[in-house]
Amino acid sequence: MQIELCNELVDVVIVRKNNKNIYLRFHEDLKLYATANRYVSIKEIQNLIINNQKKLEKMYLTAKKQKEQNLQFQYLGKSYIVIYDDMCQKIEFQNDFIITKNLKMLEKFYHQECLRIFTLEVERIQTYFENIPKFSIRIRNMKTRWGVCNRGNNTVTLNSELLKKDLDLLDYVIIHELCHFYEANHSARFWKQVERYYPNYKEARKRLRG
């Protein structure tokens, strides 16, 4: 069974389960999966699809975009094409390609690299700072901020998305947050501190916004 969405033919896979309602979802293979009770007829599923044509087209475009993103891996300022290999035992870089067994292995590698690289850079950079308290590092995905310095509990939180950026931009964010141990706000004195450790901070800010 196929349907036309966005001028493309899309396969429909019907999955029979004991759920009361019919659920329509796109998987990574870009097929539309209709999960329905065994008593639901094909005609009922077809009618539901027809009545939700516009919504399904939006879902389909979102699924396509997500698949394209999954085929690209951003790492320290460079983009790699992802190759999936069932025989792969560990992540390998080969020229413009990154080879992984599956998405789960790739995500695990990403989180491990965040911890490894962020920790190394923080440890290296903090040696240039004097009279700052002992602090801990936290790493998480943040939508609106690259980093946060919490002077209340002495933590520096770094955005995991920074692993996709050039290493010098990660260094800028670390310096920026460590300078908040001296100045809590973004006053002229704060930016003077940042400039002391990272003279081209204005260019770095533009690159991060870009």
C-alpha cells in the first residue's frame, strides 16, 4: 500500500496491535506506520490517512529533515558523513566519513567525547586563572545558552552542542564562564577580563551566533 505525500510515493506499513485507536507515525525509513487493532479495516485506515493529508505531509517533511541530519555528524567544526556498518565495533573516522554500528553507538560516542574534551579544556584553561573557587563541570543540551556559571554552587555548565563547534569556540565559552567568578554580570569590567584571556572574543561571539 502506498500514498502520495509532497509529490512522492510513500509506503504504508500496517501494524496490528490491541490498541483502541489508530496511530500514524513515520520511522527512520520514511515509511508511514499505521498501528491499529486487528478489527480495523483497511478502508478505515485509508480514510484516516486521507482526512489527515496536510498533517501527514508536515510529519513527512520533518522525518525527512531528521534523516538528513542523522546522516551528518558535526564534530569539532567539521562535518562528517555517517556510514552505518553492522560489523563496526567502535567509532572510526576515515577522511570525510564517520563509521558507526548504529545511532546508539554514535550518540554514546558523542556524550563520551563531550565529557573527555570539555574536561581536558577546562583543566587546561583554569590554570591561567587565579583566585577562583573549586568548581564542578556539568554538560547538558541547552536551547538558548552556550554556558552558565553558577556562583551559588560553584558549577560551570557547558552546552553539549559546543562539541560541534571549532575547539577555539569551546575555549571562548569556558573563559567566558570562568570570568564570571570575577564579575557576575556583563559589565565593562567583565569584558575586560574576557579580553585578557581571549583577545578576539568579539569575533568568537559572532561565530557562535552564526
